[in-house]
Amino acid sequence: MLIDQKGIPGKDAARMMLGDRFGADGDDFVRIRREYETDNLKNIEVFEGFTETASELENKGFKIGICTSANPEFFSKMLEIAPQLNKFSRHVVMKGDYVRGKPDAEPLLTTFRKMEITNSEAIYVGDAFADFEAAKNAESKFVYFCNGERDNRIPSGICRIEKHSQLLNLLNLNL
């Protein structure tokens, strides 16, 4: 059940876990989950090679965007802990910038508009089934970032990377 919640908005995850009890306990669950995430934010680590790969892609003319279901307060705290991500924050779309969360296409389409690219130009790298579904719904290309246990709901024919640096080879940009 927990893998089903990866990449979806907090209230949707709460509904999935609490079922019929969501009405009575949903808001408390979401509040407690946010407190837990905030308390443990100090443990965040940027994936090895992400910053270097994203910088190299930008140097080659690619636009880098971030589409997250995190709220602005949480994302700001994350940038304080991982300041190397600040350079990629001009094309960030987060909770509050869209109404319907992933797997709906809206978060990605909002990101693409902010980046001034079309869905057919975009390559969305995601690590969750909700990301795959959002990319499919937005009719954009998808690359599955999986450096651990594979989510079998994502078709095996979908391009998969274990390190962000593999994007350079995938795009024939490795020098």
C-alpha cells in the first residue's frame, strides 16, 4: 500500500490508508504526516550526480524544471537544507500552483507552461507510478528513475535509469 502513495498528494494518500475513517481522521493524519516530514527534513540527501547532470543539461540548452507535490513551506525548508538545488528553482511548480495533483496531467502541464515548452518537447524523470501516470496523461515522454526496488506497475518497456548521469548517455550528450 505504501508504494501506491508515493508521489500523490497527502490527502489522497490519507484516503487510501484510512478508507472510511478518512472523514474523522484525515486532517489529523495529514497534519501528523507533515510534522513527521518536517522533523525529518534534515535527513534529506540530493541524489548523487543530480546536480552535476542537471547543470550539464542546462549547459547544453535543456531547461530543468521541478514538479513536486510538496507545499511551498516544505520546499523552502528543503532548499535551505540542500542549497545546491536553488539554481534549478526558477521552474518549480508545487502544491498550490495546480488544483488536481498527480497522476492528473495538470501539475506537469503547469510545469511545461512555466518552462515555455510543449508536452511533446518534455522529458519527465520521475520515481513513482503517479509520475508515470501523470506523464502519460500529459502525453509527454517519461524516464523512470529507480535506484531501489522497481515498481512493477510501471511497464518494463519504459526507459529506466538508476543514476541521473545516465540521462547524458540516454540523450547522447556524454562527453
